[in-house]
Amino acid sequence: MQARMKSPVFVLPDAMKALYALNRAIEIDEVPLTTHKLVHLRASQINGYGPCVAMHSEELKHAGETDQRIFSVGAWRETPYYTDAERAALALTESLTRLSDRADAVPDDVWDEATRHYDEKALAALILSIGQINIWNRVNCAVRQIAGSWKKAA
């Protein structure tokens, strides 16, 4: 397997700076880092983007998450390993990642459950976090970035 080209964020360094700035802005106390990483893992699974699935799984492991929680993110509805707030974030992630799967991209029940667990500031951070991982997935999927190549670039 070979990448088609370098990631566009390496070709256009200002884009990398902008995405890093967005990341700093969304890492707020109201949304645990683990929740961000679970969201990133789930969106990457949906998008079928292996390098981010590998990276976010490793990040979760490094953060002390159990194999059960990491390995079962794709089946979060059927497993007891997630809090209600994490479940709300994962449901919102699935809706915002699969925009065209239904007429109402984010159904009221998904939104209402998210608002039960997150205030406006936290929801803003969560929505931007979901958008950001979808940007990373799409940009790097286009160029066929290889799993593990982020380690070499860092």
C-alpha cells in the first residue's frame, strides 16, 4: 500500500495550523478527552478510515481505556461499557457522520438526548470535534494515507 501524495495538511501548513487551532479550541473541560477520542474512533470506523481507527484506538489505550471500551465502540448500543453522556455523543457522531442516511440528519431524539448531557458550550465543542474528525478522515482518505504514517511525520 502506498499513499498517493503527502497529506494536504503537510502541503499547506497553514491548514495544519488551522486544524490544530480548532483542536485546541474544542478541548474544553466540559467534554472529557476520552469522549472526544471515542467520537473520533467511531466516526473513523463509519468512514472506513483505517489510519484514524488505529490512531484513536492507540490514543484511548494510552489514556488508560480498557480493551472492552475500545473494541466495542462500533457496537456501543449493545454493550454496557459507556456512560449515558458518551452514548449521546456517539449517537450524535453517527448522525453527523452519516448525514444523508435520513431526511433529518440529526433527529430530535438524538439532539434532545445530547442536550440532556451537554450544555451549549459542550455541544459546540462536541459538534466541532465530530466535524473535525470527518475533515481529517476525508482529507487523508483521498490521498490514501498509510496507517502509522502520522508517527513518522511527527
